[in-house]
Amino acid sequence: MKVRLVRNLSFEAAHRLPKVPPGHKCERLHGHSFRIDLIVEGEVNPETGWFIDYSDIDDAWAPLHAQLDHNYLNEVPGLENPTSEILAGWLWQKLQTSLPSLTRIVVHETCDASCEYEGL
């Protein structure tokens, strides 16, 4: 049986978008309560009854959370222009080795705006 698991994670961070048109509101320094969904897919082990332990996902996330939480994203290498799209791709690159079953990342920058990335 194949399943899809979703782990909801979060971090708080400040950023600004340096490449938007002059006067755009996102050009100014501001912050978000980012919510990240890490989606993994795979076969359920018939002996254990599960596919992956959520703590394995948490372990893969922990160093990224430490790097991002309550920090200025523009100062993180690779996130100099930290749009949700670029952040999603950056997270994918950082997680794909430790979470080979990763199939999708969703970056929620507000309660009604998000970006989905599937490593294409």
C-alpha cells in the first residue's frame, strides 16, 4: 500500500525582495510566519504498519529550522532574493538527500498564499 504523509512545520523570519519594482511593498523589510509542508510518499512496511517515522522528517528539518528561524533570509546563502518560489527550491535542494521520499514542498508565506514545488 502506497501512502502520502504530510509534515507541517514552521519558522519565523524577516526578508525583503530586492528585485521587485521600486515602491512595491515587498521591497521593504518585513516578516512572515512561514509554514512549510513536507510531503513524502512511499510504501507502507507491512511489518511496522508505517512508511516513515515523523521523527525522521523532523530530524531532516532541524538544521534548516536552526538556519532560518528568527533570521534575515536575505543573508542566508542562496536566499539573497528570498521569494517563496526560491525558498521552496532551496529547501528541496537541502532536503532531497536526507529525505529521498520527498515528493512536494509547500511554502505558505501567509494564510492565503503559498507556493508548491515538486523538484521539477
